[in-house]
Amino acid sequence: MNNLLTLPVMIPLGFSLLALLWPRRASSIGILGLLATLLASAWLAWRVAGSGPMLLALGGWEPGLGIALHADALSSTLLLMSSVVALAAGTYSTGYFRERSDRARFWPLWLLLMTALHALFLSGDLFNLYVTLELIGLSAVALAALGGKRKAVEAALRYLILGLLGSLLFLAGVALIYAGYGTLDLMQLRNMLAPEPVAWIALTLMISGLLLKSALFPLHFWLPPAHANAPAPVSAVLSALVVKAALYLLLRFWLDIFDDVVTTFAAWLLGSLGAMAVLWGSWKALRAVRLKLLAAYSTVAQLGYLFLFFPLLAALPVGAARDTALGALILMALTHGFAKSALFLATGVIQQKAGHDRIEELGGAARALPVTVFTLALAGVALIGLPPSGTFQAKWQLFSAAIATGQWLWIPVIATGSLLAAAYVFRILGYAFASAEGVKYRIADGREELPALILAILATVLLGFGSIWVWEFVTPGALAVGEVP
Amino acid sequence: MEITLWHLLDSLLAILLLGLAWSALSGTDLKRGVVLFMAFGLLLSLIWARLRAPDLALAEAAIGAGLSGALLLLALRDREKSENKAGQPMSLLRLATVLLMLLLAASFALAYVTAVTSNTGGRLAGLAFGNLEQSGVSNPVTAVLLNFRAYDTLLELAVLLAATLGILALGSERRPFRRPGVLLGALVTWISPLLVIVAGYLLWTGAHAPGGAFQAGALLAAAIVMLRLGGMTSEQLPHQLLQGWLLAGGIAAFMLAGYLATFHDLAFLQYPAGWAGLLILLIESAAMLSIALSLGLAYLGGSPSGWDERSSRGKRS
Amino acid sequence: MMLTQLIFGIAGGLLFAMGLRSALIRESLLARILAVNVSGAGIFLAFVAIAYRGLEETPDPVPHALVLTGIVVAVSATALALALRRRLEEADDE
Amino acid sequence: MSFNSWLPVLIVMSSLVPGLVIFLLREENHLLRTLLNLFGAVIKLLLVGVLIWGVFHAQVIETRWTLAPGLDLVLHADALSVLFVTLSTLLWLLTTIYAIGYLENAPHRSRFFGFFSLCVTATVGLALAGNLFTFVIFYEMLTLATYPLIAHKGSPEALRGARIYLAYTLSGGILLLIGTIWLWNIAGPLEFAQGGILGSIEGLDPIVLGIIFLLLMTGLGVKAALVPLHGWLPQAMVAPAPVSALLHAVAVVKAGAFGIVRVVYDVYGIEFAASLGLLTPLAIAAGITIVYGSLKALSQDHLKKRLAWSTVSQVSYIALGAAILGPLATIGGVVHLVHQGLMKITLFFAAGNYAETLGIHKVSEMNGVGRQMPGTTLAFTIGALGMIGLPPVAGFISKWYLGLGAVEAGIAAWILPILIASSLLNAAYFLPILYRAWFLRAEHKPLVAGNRVKTVTPPALLWPPIITASLALAAGLFAAAPYSPLEWAQLIAEREYKQ
């Protein structure tokens, strides 16, 4: 019996109830819950690495009638990442939210968001996925609106409405699938789906819903305001995890469930949109006035890179080369997750200590907040894709795949994107290193600065020198829903 | 297949529904839009009944039309700057959006028709009815909701909780209504207990007949709405700590029941043989209260007085 | 296959698209929230139409359950959206 | 794992670890920082000694760590890497001493020395790189570690210079990256091997190889300051003297030149590259750079600027050596890697001393400095003569072998004129300085020296240039001795031309 599969979902849910019931202990309950979640996720990943994908038929009903939970290399990897990021950002939040009542508001929602993300990563049922998407959407919106600043609330409301539209598009696809194939279970569908109108239209609806949620250019317009106005720890998770959740589903559908349905043309479409996202996002990030806005736009760009993989994966024959590219895609997603959350947390520190996050007025930051500026630099290295960082190995494979498949078109895009990234990262550092007298910074304490630093180190050192582990762990059974004994 | 009177009625209902929706959405007068939307909801619940979905008819009437309507009407009090602008783009663009809309609808319809015509089997119905005995209840919908797909329902309660917490986090409740006239006052005092009784009945009957936690919870929430209209202040709600427990109750019951099974070396949410009926009733009762309170607080529009003191009060409690 | 299924299914598709359009083009937030609800109702209608199996046979309960879940999710989202909107207007006054 | 498989890592770590620790030190923690610096430098020197011994006895000294499917991080010691590692380690020790003296109670010293150590770490890393992938990694790290050093002063022009440097090197880095990946894609793991690896691989399209060669050379040429990719070098002059010294002698410029040597000899293989007709363009580019750099140097009055332009010219001797087929030219180019380093670092140390002691920045102010600062000026003189190529200073050896190589390769017709012309130009821009320094008497001295009556150079600043100068002299005088740079260069050359 694989009830272990329920823990990464149910632990945060249970602790969110506890945090709701004991608001005065919310922070300690929350941290405890996230630690437990991390342990559970690690255990799950360990089991998957050891004995392959896992399956749990909830309620003991055969999948189809009941709902099944799946864990394979891809889902457990993302599970692990989200647990780590959530723990780090959560720890930071205890310093970010000074008011006890703010923490009491924050923690239950935060844990609900984790519940939602993990439920999505593990779910094996189309309609259940819709519910998890809605849970992600609502808890994320509620978190983004915390603090109740007008801009934040406005962004959150638009974010909510667009999120709902995305979910509805997804749900429409689900309805069509159920009408045509009479089941909602991914495992069964994967063997039933055929390239025919019903599947095409249903997939198109679901994919467009997910694209809206993963903010692929030109559907990105909602992301910068929402991510730039939310409280720092929330922005971190929005950028690092929430968009990744939609992307995860995209991958799962594209490469696994709907493998026979998708077309090369569609892959090229996604790739081109990704290319535009890289250029546009990087450019806007370079022009950004505020640090948080820069970070948000760089997310738009970084997501673009991930979509560049789709046409490449479509062109590569199934085999070692394709697995390598897939591993690179996942490695890039992981590195970006860690680096971007580190960037947002560091931004939060600067914003609170300097009282603003206007890039051109960061003078003296390097002297006042050396650790945080160092974190910015490390995260920046990972975002640019310079060694040592997981992104470097990932981009290497991206270039290589583009060359191998003769899709030269992407090479200048990646190169330009990287140079623009370098430009905006060193723009920050340039101002931060500039010596400015009379600038006042408040002292930051460890629980504010360290989480970001740790995340940045994970992105650069761990994933930079340990990148092979990602390939070894992920690629063999990356997409193995339904290949469970 | 022959065209029967039913089909004419169906087409009539469908056209009526579309008309209502269109006029609810296209007008710039929001009050009118909201009222039309409530009418739309009622018509929809009629259609649910026609399509032999009585559980949905109840839920739609209580939640879809009733509570959403109440919330929307209340929301009309908050003026929007953007409202006064006629929210329509210039005609050419407008035409384009209409065409796109039709294209979307057409492609959906195309897929739908092919799907329904090609797949005339019972889909999951057979499985569901086949396992109804083991499910512990005789109302198939309840069986799906609380047994076959209980996990959906669990997460759905989490969605409701997330929304409620979000609302509570946004600020304090709306100002309560001033005491109404005698007539409404009397009405409230008569109706709300009635709603409570009906809710209890719906919950109980949900096991074998249409009804269940959601409909019942919605009715309880309706009772709160009535009382609120009758000038109830949030002091008259249960104590804040009790509110917390009520909100958490539904999910908590679900999780406990779910893990209870795992001790018997069963799968999560797999009810031990013979316990299903009882467990489902317990879960539903807790869920009903959670739903009722959540929706009630949503109607209050914010955290009730004293909600935040929970976190800053001294060691006691 | 029966005509009723088609009638309501197609109507559902129309509602879905109609709501989507208004949600995207309307300025007023309240109108957009209404539109989202209408759009959702359209999909629910399609679901229930799928479940319908004629006057004699009891319909497929699974879509009914899904729609019931969907209705609750929809009302939660609506409530949150309205609360945000209210908060927004208050912030305006500030 | 045996000691030999740890040795390269240890050599890299010996500067990395102190660097990271130094970052954490508080500003006023002067003593501990100095100790860490020197400790790291000395340890590295000792380890390099072991390395030399090992390589001389043809042991396999290699560390390997897989990063991705088909991508290994390889640190490997061969004759060429040993030559460069030794040079950078030795000069790092001296530069560290010099910097400690130079930055007496200047702000941000922890930051400076931290990045300084990282800079050397990257240099040593790319010296020991066992394949092109590893080389690229450290090449990029070098860019990152140098940027803060150039920007160190935080003044607008410092930031500007750093920004320009970054723009050039990162763009070059991308081209290098693309070229490397492309080559990796068609030729598999690009492990450096004497005599090259591409020659033995069947079915490679010569056109593609040509394009890739162009990409690689552009990428490397930026750091090696090949005209027209040299634009950043004069801008980077704003950096503190020790940084300029390191930049010009070992770290950045030399890394580019070293990369060119690696690609030509150990990836393409000189004979194969020649057969593809890739060498002549490279030789032309190098030739142009040599002359152009010298010409620009002539017109500079700012001392460090003049030295910078002379670097542009001098470093291209290395590229030239790599571009001429034949062992003699190889020897000339490779040995110049060391000689130019020794001589140029001497010159920059001296320039720094003039600025520090007498506040002299311009050539026109240097009248009579010989009498005021005899030690420094003596060192400067040796370095300058070496640059011109006068025997017995090391520079002469390089130019001599390059000339012989040109004759051997039968392209003396246009190479020799270049060498002669540049030597004359070198003389033209160095001799006047020496003349002013020694034979003119310093007018308006008080103005220059400020109110300081007696001007002394602290030993930490005085001895490094003297040591490097004498090394440059020794390298020339005892060129035939065992373990001398020339010896190594010959060892390398005969290994490169095995087949």
C-alpha cells in the first residue's frame, strides 16, 4: 500500500488547519509542517529513485471510478523542489511579516498553496487536476493580496479572473475528453487517446488554459503586476513554483498522455512563442525601474527558454539524445526555481532594509547588505546561465540540441537572451557596488538573508556541479505514468 | 430518432437560457445584469431537474442562484469607477470578438457532437452503479462525491477554505444592516429556523435521496444571510475559536476518516467494511457546518469582529 | 445518442464562449465576474448533458458529482473575487 | 583515488578556499587576511612543484567529474598546462605581496582580495583544463571574477571600464560557447591531446571546421585583445595597478592567448589546422595586431595606457607563434607566454610604484625618476629592454625563435618585416622613457613629489618588480638550463609534432 503518496499533500493541509486553529503559534506550526512535508517528499523521491514510479488508488476503487495518485521521477523532483523553496521562503516570511496577525493570516493560506501544488504534481485524474488548479489559483490570489495595498489587490483580482478563465478552458477540455473517452484517469486515457478531432480540440482547450496560467508570451501580461506587487515570499513562490505547476502539466500532457495527439506544428508554435518571450521578457527586465519588476519580467523570459525545448524534443528521435534534452529542460526548470525564488527573497530584504527597490538608487547596498548582494550575484549567475550553475549545463544541451536538429533559428535567440540577462543582472550589481554615502539601510538578521543565500547556492553550486544527478534520476523514468507494475 | 414534445421544450429552455445569459452580460446596467443572472441560475436549476439531476437542481437553486445572487446583490453597493464606462469596444473589434466567440463555440460543439455520437456507452455510470452497494449510500451522486471521488470533495473543501481565509485576510466585515421593519423581522425569525430544519433533513436524506452536505450547508448559509438581513451582528455568531474549528471541521473529518483506513492497511479514504455509511454521515455533517460558515462569512464580506484578536490574545485559550 | 444531449451540449458550448468573451472584453470587474460564472455554467451544462441518458435510464452520476464540485468551487471563487473588488473600491476612497 | 587524481583539485582549491574565507573577514582583520593570502599562494607553489616533478616523469595527473551526459569536468596536467600554471602561481605570489603593500588601508580590501583569489583560481583552472568544456567553464568564471576587480574603485569611469570589459568578454564568451558546443556536437568529447584530435576523426566538413575555428578564435581573441577585438583593454586601465599587472601578465589577456594555443595545437592539431588553411588568417590577424598595438603605444603619454597598448602588441607574438607551422615557431610562441608575463608584470609593478611614490602617471613626468627610484627604474629598464627584444633579456629568445620559425616555414618574407618593425617601434616607445628616467634631470620635482622631501618605496612594492625583472633576465641568460621556460617549450614542441 503506497499511502506514503498522500503525505506530501495531506501534511501541509493538516498543518494549515492547525495554523488556523492556533494563530498565535502559526509560524512555528508552519515551519514544522513544511519540514515534515520536505521529509515526506524526500522519502517519496528516495522510494521512486529506488523502486521506480508509484501508484495509489484512493479509496481502493479501481482507477477510472476512483482517483489515482502517481509519483514518477518528474513529479517527485518537482515535489522536492517545491518543498525546499516553500520552506526557505516560509522561514524568510517569519522575518518579513512583523505583525503576528499578518503571520496568522499568511500561514494557513501558504500551507494550502503547498497542498495544492503537491496535489497537482501527484494527481492522476483530469477533473482532480482541475480542482487542484483552482485551489492553486485561489490560495495564490489570496496570498498575493495580503497586505491589501491597492496595487496588490488590483493585480490579484485580475490574476484571479485570468486564472479562472484558464481553469475554465481546461475544464472545457476535460468535459470533451469525458464525453469522448468515458474516463478521466490519465493512465487509461494515455492508452485510449488517438489523433482525432475530439482529442485535438480538447487538448487545444486545455493547453491554452495552461499557457494562460504559465504566462507564455503573449499571455504573460498578467504576470509582472501580480508577481511584482505581492509580498516578497509570495512572489518568490509564484514565480518559482506556481507557474511551474502549469508548465509541469503541459509537459505531462505533451510528452506523456497526449503523446500521439500533439503535432510538430504545435511544437513549433510553442517554440516561437517561447523565443519571443525570451527576447521580450529580457528586454523589459533590462528596462525595468524596480527590482521586483525586473525579477518578474525575467521570469517571463526564463519560461520562454523552457518552451524552446518543445520543438527540439519534437524533432529528436526517442532515445538518449531526447532524454538528455528532457533532463536539460527539467534541470533548467529546477535551477530557475531556486534562483528566481532567491532573487525575490533578496529583493524583499533590500526593499525592507532600504525602504524601496528602485534599481538606480541601490548605491551602497553592497556595503550595507553584503550577503544579500552576494545572493543577488549568485542568483544572477544562474539566471544568465554562466558556470557554475545548472542553467549553464542546461543551456549547453539546449544549444547542442538546436545544432543537432538543425534548428539554427533558436541559437541567436538563446545567445541574445543570455546577453540581455547578463546586462540586467550586472546593471543591478553595478548600482549595488557603486559607493553611495548617506544611504541608510536597516540591519538584516540571518533568518531574512540566509534562506535566499541557501536557495542561490542550491541553484549554482549544487545544481551546477551535481547536475548529472538530475539526469541520472530524472531521465530514465521521467514520464512514466501508467508504467507502474 | 423522432422529434418529440420534449425536444421542443428542450430547445425552448436552451434558447431562453442563452437569451438570459446574453442580456445579463451585454447590458451596461449592472443591477439589471445581476438580477438577470439570478434568473439565469433559476432557469438552470429547472434544466437540471429536466435532465434528471435533482441534486444539482437543489444545489444550483441554493448556491448558484441563491447565494451567488445574494453576494452579487450585496456587491452592487460597492461602486466601481470602471462601471460607468460602457465596457464595449468599437464595433469592428466587437464583431471580431463575436466571431471568435462563435468559432470557439463551434469547435467545442463539433468536438462535443462527435464525442457524444461516437461514444454512446454509459461511460462510468456502469461502474458507479455496480459499486453502489459497497459505497455505503444509495444515492449514487453522494456515493461518487463522498466515496468514489471523495478526494475531489476533500480538495474542494480546501478550495472553499482558501477562499474564506482570503476573504477574512482582506479586512473586516461589512457594516451590519440596521434593524428591519416588523414585517421582515418576523419573516426572518420564522424562516431561519425553518431553513435550519430543512437543512438537517437534506443532510440526512442525502444518503439515499437527492440532497447532501452541500445543499444543506447552503441552506444553513441562507439562514445566516436571512439573519444578517435581519440585522444580525457578528457578535451573535459563535465564538471566534469555535468558528475556526467549524471551518476546519469538514476537512479534518475527511482526513481522519481517510487515515483511519490506513491503519487497517487499506488505501487512504478507503472506508472499512460496514463503516462507510456512518463515516460518510459524520463527514457530511462536519462538511455541512464548514460550508455553511464559510459561505456565511463570505456574505459578511470580511473578518467578523474579534477575528484577529485570536492571534494577539494572551496565553489563555 | 439523443437530441436532448446535443441541444444542451451545444447550448453549453455557446454559454462557455459567450462568458469567455465578456470576461475578456468587459471593463467592469463585476461584469467580468458574472461572465466567468456564465462561462462555467455552460461547461456544467455540457457535463450534465453528457450524463443524460433519456427518461427511462438513470443518468450517469459521475458528471453530476463533478458539476456539484464545480458549483462550490465557482461560488468560492466568486466570493473571493467580490471581496477583492470591494477591498479595491475601499482602497480607492483612501 | 590516488594523490595524483587529487592534485589538480588541490591546486585549484588552494586559492579558492582562502578567497572564499577572505570574503567573510571583516575589513580591519588585516593580519589574518594577509596570512591567508600568503598561505594559499605558498601552498599552491609547493603543490605546483609536485606537479612539475610529476609531469616531468610523465605521470598521469588528472581529475574527472561528470557534469552531464557526455560532459566531464576534467583537470589534467600536461607540459603546456604546467608552464602556464607555474607562471600564474609564481606571479600570483608576487602580485599578492605587491597588492598587500599597494592597498595599505584602502577600502573594501576583503572584497578585493577575495575576487583576486577567485581570479587566480579561474586562471589556474583553465590552465589545467583537460578539455574544451572545462576550459570554457573557467574562462567564463575568469570574466566574472575580474569584473569586480576592474570596477573596484567604484568611480564612474571604473564602472564604465568594467562595463565595457564585460560587454566584450561576455559576447566573446557566447561565441566561444557556441563554437565549442558545435564542435562537441560533431566531434564528441573535446579532450585536449598533443597533436590534436580532429585530424583523426573521419567525415568532418572542412567548411564547418573553418566556421567553428573562426567562432573559437573570435571568442578567445577578445580576451587576447586581437585587433579589432581589443577595445576593452585600454579602458580597463582604470583598475588598481596590481590588477592591471595580473590582467596583462597572467590572468585575462594571457588566458585568451593560452586558449588560442590550446585550440590550435591540442584540439585541431597544428598540422591539421595548417592543412585546412586556417593558420594564415590567424597569422595575419596576429601580425596586424602586433604592428597596430605598437603604433598606438607610441602616441600614449599616459604610462599605463602605453603599457596596455604594448600588451596588445606583445601578446599577439604568442598567437603568431601558434599560427606558424613548425616546431621553432611553436617554441617561440609558447616560451613568450612566460617571457611576456615576466617582463610585462615588471613594467606594471614599476608603473604602480611611480604612481604610488611620486604620483607620476604620465611619461612626460618621468624625468629623472632613475635617480629618485633606482631599484624600480632598474627593473623597469630590464623589462623594457626585454620587450624590445635586446639580448640577453628573455624577450630576445622569443623573437629569435619566432624569426627562425618563420624562416623554417618559408614565410619569412612577410613575418620578419613585422618582427623587425615591431621591435623598432618597441624601441621607439620605450627608449625615450628610459632616456628621460636616467639622463634627464627632474625639474619641478617638489611639485610632483608633493611636500614629501624624501620619497621611499616600501619594500613590499619594491621587491616584486626586482624579482620579476631578474627572473626575466635569468630566463634569457640561462635559457639552455634544465627546467628553464625554453626547455619546457622545446619539450612541448617536440610532443606536439610527434606524428
